[in-house]
Amino acid sequence: MAADACRRDRMLRLGCHRPEKRVATQSRHRAATGLDNRSPHAVRRRNPHRRVAHLEPQRAALGVDGLRMRRIIGLGVAAGLIAGGLAIGGAAAQTTVATDEALLSQNGQAAIADLRTCLASEDTLNVYYLIDSSQSLDRLDGQASGTGSDPDNVRAPILANSLEELGRLSENATVNWAAGFFSTEFSAEIEWHEWQEGGPEELEAAIEEEVPSGYTNWSAALKGAQDELAGRSGCRLLVWLTDGVLDLPDGEGDTTLTAAERAELDGLCSADGAFNEFRSDGVVVIGALLSKTAPPTASSEMQRLVEGENAAGEVCQLHPMPDAYAHGAFVEADAPDSLRRVFLQLGAQVGGGFPRPFDEDGSFWIDPGVASFRIILSGDWTLHPPEGSEMEVATAAAPSGWMEYDGEWTIDVGTTTPETHGKWRLERGSDDAPALFLYSGLAIRFDDTTTIVVGADGEASVTLDGQVLTADGTPADLSGLDHTLTATIVTEDGAPTQPFISLENATVNSANGAISIPMPDLGEANTIGVEAKIDPLVTVDHGLKLAPVTTQKESVEIVEPGDYPRVTAVEKVQDLIGARGEAVFNITVEAPAEGGEVCFEDPTIDSDPAGRDAGSWNWDVLPSGCTPVSADGEQFTVTAGNTTAADTDVVATLPVRLFAAESEASPDVYPEQNQNVPLAFHSSHPLNQGAIWPLALLLLAAGVLLPLLGLWLVNRLTAGLDVDNSLQRGAFAVKVQPSGVSFVDAPTSDTALSERFRYVTATEKVRVLDDPDVGRISPVVPWFPLIPPWYRIQPSSGRSIAVARTASRSGGSGEVRADGSVRFAQLPFDGFWMLVVSDAELARTQAGDPVNGNVVIYHRASSDGPAQYRERLTLITSDTKLRDAVDRARARGAQGATAIPAATTPAKNPGKAQPAAPARESAPADAGPPPRPGSGASSPGSPPPRPSGSQSGSAAPPPPPPSRSSGPPPRPSDR
């Protein structure tokens, strides 16, 4: 039973204690014979092909293209020391480990980034295992108490498994490894050699056979590892595993540092100490502390050495470190079993995973932009895909086909399809805390040489182009991710730049992942090393943070624009007219003193709204083909034609291949460059000459008539009568005699007189104003808009207007027209009045006879009191020329003047202003103010009462002079 249990445990990669095999195993290892024949290893080792099959989908999700993709994943499992297994009987009880968020400090994360950056550009990885074998580890082999930090030697399968995974990166990747042990002294146990089958067994056997003994001499160990790594080309990684603090033979035990031990630690941490030399040489150090039996100072001291700074803020010299230095990562586990979990999580991060906490119910989101995720756990579990995805639920006992499960510790799921996006949920069958890691699957690849970018004006600049790639090597769509690209120059002609040169204006196209980095003037430098990073990288939907994408291009050839010819000028000679015409361009090419060569390719149509087929275009370049260009330059002619005529603007691109004079002899140093020359021209049908003049005349006429029509509309809209709320109207019977005019029915009292003036309804821009005693007042808009609008007063049928004035004297008289109407250029109502006589009265009388008529007065009320109305009447009675005006009206009537139809009482019209009809009867002296519109007083339009007294006989004497009243006349606002 014990043998079966041991065999089962070895299959789970935990190793087991087999004292009966110990001596034989040691002898075989020391004799270096037949490691593959050792039955314990043959039973313990899992089928390597199953492991590879399990990892390949994850590699496809995490890498970029072929070799580089597998290098990055290999680093995740090897440098991260990935190991699997479950707790065995007799092992230490399962212990809580650091959560995924706390596994690495900021410096530790930088170390992971350094390692990933190196492996993205190097094909060789050198890994050195520096393994503690001091007495404090102890073991259950009859030689010690078995109370040490790793009595079951769990570290052996953990490190062996990492080497096994590391060796299966790719057929094109070289992994070299070696191992050494240290206690009181350092021993280089396994020399450098390339990984091959049997290597993991060799490392595990060496660890198992090393009997713990002696002290913990960090200085000797690190010096030995430094010597072993010196001179190795490619990426270099030191994996340092220890279980205690520095403990020298003359010390006082593990818990107290002597002065000599303190000096040793300070020396390791000094500017010229071992760790600063590791960092300056680009060696990434991963220090793992098994702290089960370590003193409290071990963790802080080891972190300070490995990372340059510990959690308490204690630092080594040269901190912060220079830009070119490599970082280190410190991890800690308090038991061998937890050490396995720490290495798994570390490996996931090195492989490109970014830790993400679960929600309280075990759920987590997967958004577009996440290529895959990994869960590290043990025991039973159930994983629920997003609802509606039609993916079945997976369990530890029944994994699904859409996932990869190693049967022990890791679940890998690709998430590049829409059905995998959404909310997942993990159910656990134990209290063990799982860890979740999200992968973007992205990588950056740069071109080997810079590119010359030549603008349409011939100005040239240098850019470094690159590409963000997905796991399958295709251009990446970054539209689902928020991202920022930064780039720096880290070397010039192989020498580090201090500090690094930041490359401004680096851009990445979100749609296709294309990278373009403008290059500064680098003087005499021929090659540069460039490092680029996309950080932060966050999904748009739920803000899921992903690991930065980094790369380093060690040697980029700088191509100078001055070494190449280029197009410097494009002159359009003519546009394309008709199906037989041609668009013609003259193109000037200039070259350096050494000359060069240009090759014109077939142009491509970028825009042709007419939609003509690309094959319908005819392009010619003269001279044709590839043409040498001397220092004097060359002139080329490009023509474009099409068998289908169209009226449109065409944009095309003329690709030009550029070669330096040295390109043929040194194509790697002077590679082909490209320039895209834009060509823009107009395509049109031939002109119809017979239609030009009619069209021109039509346009000319339209150009004249349209403004005139617009001006007429303006006149039409603005012409009108403005009647405000202070305008009043009064009508009176008068007798016109040779001696003057007398008012027949005008009250003698000023107050009573004011009652005869009624307010006119206020209206703006009224088109027609019908006066019941006169006729129609309206604006007239001439058809020719340059003639300004005027105002016409048309008397009603049977009436004649003898006088119409806007002032008291004849200077304000309107023009009496042949039809009896009166014309005014302007018609202000402030002083407007009219004398109207019936045609019958004119016919009854003769020149010199008294004539009865009516005077209609429009008056704008002021604050001068009732006397203001008397003044208006006085001004009219004093006019001695009114008799002549009546005679002229009689003469016009005799000539048969026409008038509009009778409208003694005009009909109400919503578009017309209706003045109030006059009140004819005299008001008593104490009468109140005139009635307001709409009151119970006499309504507008009612006929006036006959005046008292006879109108025959002599005329009434003129009214007395107006008297002043203290109060203003009534206003509409008072009514």
C-alpha cells in the first residue's frame, strides 16, 4: 500500500519519501548513468504530450505568431516556475497564500515586464537555478528530525516541472539551463547545457539527492550564480530559492544578525554589490522565500536585495535604479504547498496574465478584448458560462470541450468569440481561494528598418513602423480597448542611452493595430534599440485591466532620407475632359549626389464618385519602367484617361518605389522605400457651345429679376399704415364761403369739442383704412420695386376730396389725381385732415356760392388738454384758400372723374382698421371725457345727429380762442 501511495503521489508531481531507494538513487546520479531508467521517475512523470496538448490552446491565446508566441508562454511557465499538485498525506497542512493582487509589488511587476519584453525579441533563454540546501530545510530520511521548512522535498518536483515546461517552448527556441546548491558554500552542481528530454528528471534527482546541511551563505551563493551567468547571450533569469536569512558559520543563529552578517548584507545591497551588478547586466532575479522557519527579518532583507526596496521603504544603493537596469521580483510562501501556488500565480503573470478578483458570488466579466483567462485552483469546482451562450456547464469531474484543464490546478479558456463574452461564475467545492488571470493575447512587432515618409510636397521624415498582433499573428482590432502607446530609444549603435530617449507622438491605429512612431534626428547613429509598451490596456465595457504589452527591438537600422531619390513636385497641366481627353501631370524627381532609381507603379483610384470601373482607366508614365535618376533630377509625365466621361472630382494615388545608389549592393542596409504621390483632377463632359449663350442669358436674367422680386417682396411686407393707440378722429360739418370756412356743428366748449374726437383702433401695418366720411386710405406698392411705395386716398362714390393735407397749410397737401384720388409719398397722421364735399353739392352750387361739406380731422392726442382740439379747428378756419380748392374739385367733377363703388358705411373687414364714427350733437359744457372704444357711448360708424339750428343764412361766427385745460385728453391707456 505504501508503494502504491508513493507511486500515485509521484504521478501528481509531489514526490514522496522512499528511504529504501535512497542509496541506490544517489549512486545512480553520482555515476551519471541512465536517468531515464529510474523507475521512480518513470512512474512520477506525467505524459509530456498530454501537458503539451493542454498548453497549446493557451499558447495560441497568449502569444503572437509562431515562435514569439511560444517564447512568451514558455517564460510564463518556466520563469514563473509553474508546478502542479495536491497536498499529500503527511505533508504540511494547506495554508492560505497571498491573494493575486498582493503576489507582486510594483517592482515585482516591473520584473515580469522586463522578462516578457526580453523574450519578445530574443530566441535564447538562460535559466540558472540557485537552490538552498542548508540544514534548516531538513528531511525525513533518518538523518535529521524532519521539522525543517521542506522535510518532504516538495521543492524538487516544483522546480523540475518548471524546467520540463520551459523546454517545450518551440523547436526554434533555445533554452539553456544549469543549477547550483548553496549552504555554507556554493556548489555548481549541474553545468550549462541545452534543454533536452530527461533534463527535468536530472534536476529533480539532484535536488532529492542533496542532503541539507550547513549554514545559509547568501553572499557565496549569489557570487557563484553571478559567475555562472556572466557572458551568457540572450535573456538571463536567476531563480533563487531559499528558506532563511543570511546565516554565516560564526553567527549566533538564524534569528540574530551579527555585525559581520549585517556587513555582508549591506555589501550585497551596495552600488557595486551583487544585486546591482545583476540589474545592470540585465539579469532578472526571481527570489522565492520559503518562510516556514525563517526569522522575521528574512522577508524584508530578501525583498530589499531582490527588488531594491522592501515594504518598509528600506532601499539599496542606486535606488531608484537607472532606466536600463533590470528589475527583480520577490515572492514568499509560508509552506511548501503554498509555494507551489505562488509559483503558479507568478507563472501566469509572466505569461501575460493580469490578476482579477472574483465577485463575492464567484462571478466575473469577460469583455471583447480579452483573449483568454486562466483560473488557478484545486479541488472540486463548477464553471458556468455566460447565460444564453449555449455553452454547457463544466466541472472538475466533467471538463467541457471549450476549455483546457490539466486535471489538477489550471483551467484555461479562450474568449475570442462573442458567445464567450459576458458574465461567468465559478462555484467552489472547498475553501481554497482561486486566482483568476486575464490575457489580452497581444504582442508588438517592429520592422527591421525605419521607413522614409515623403509628403506630397516632397518633404521627407523618418518613422518606425510596427504592428500589434493577436495570438494567431493577424493585425489586432483594439476598438474594444482603451490603450496608450509609449516608446523609448534604449540604445544607439549598441550603447545604452542614459536616460532613455522618449519618442513623442507614437500612435497606434485602433482599427488595425498599425503602429507609427516619428523618429527624431539621431545624428550619426546607424542603429537603435527601441522599447515599446501599451499601458494602460483596459476593456471598454467593464474596465477590465489587462497586462501591459511590451516589446524591445534591439537593432533597428536607421535609413536616412537623404540617401534616396524622391518626388518633390507635382504639377497638374490639365484636367480630364470627355472620353477622349487626358489629365496630365508633370512630376519632378530629385536625387542625392550618388543618384538612385525610381519605379512608378500603376496608380490606384481612391475616389471617383462616378463609380467607373478601375479597369476603365488608362495610365501612362513617361519615361516608363524603373528609371535611374542622377543628381540633376528627372522629369516625368503622367497621363490619365477614361473611356466613360463623367462630371466629378477624381483622387488617385501614384505609388513610387525608391532605391538608393547602394540598395542593390546592400539591400539590408538600404532597403526599398516607398512614396505615395497624390493625384487630384476634375473629370467632365465636353461643353455644348450652342447652349452656352442661352444659358448665360437665362442666368443673367435670373440674376437681375430675382433681386428685383426680392426687393418688391420687401416693399410689400413693409408697406402699411401704422395706427397707434393715441390716434383720434373727428368729423365736422362745415360751410365754405368766399370769406372762409366756418364749422357748423362744432361745440363752443373745449371739453364738449374733445368729446367729438374718438380713438381709432390701434393696428400695425394695416393694408386698408376705410373712413366712413371719406373713403378708403391704403398703401400702394408699385410693380417696379425701385419706385418706393406711396399712399392713396380714394373717395367714396358721390364724394370729392377738395383738400387733403398732412399739415395746416398747403405745403402738406397731397397730389390730387385725375381720378379724384389723392396721392401722398408719406402719410403721417399727426396733422392729417381732409375737406370732403358731395358731388351733388358741387353740382348744385357755382363758383362764389356757399358750399356745405365735411372736415375729417385725424389727431394724435397729447397732454395739452382739451384746448388742443380747438387749435386744430382754428388752423382750418383761417385757411383762405379752401374756397379755391372747392372750385377745383367742382371743375374735376364736371370732367367726369371716376370713383370706386359707394361704400357709405364700409363693411367690417378683419384686415382693415375701422375709425370711430363722429358724434354730431353738441355735448354740454360739463360733459365728461370722450367715451372709450367698446363702451356704451355711441358706437363707431353710427351716423352723426343733425346739429341744432339752421344751416341756412349767414355763417356762424368763428369759435372763440381755445382755452387751456388743466387735464390731458383721455388716452387709450386711461379707458
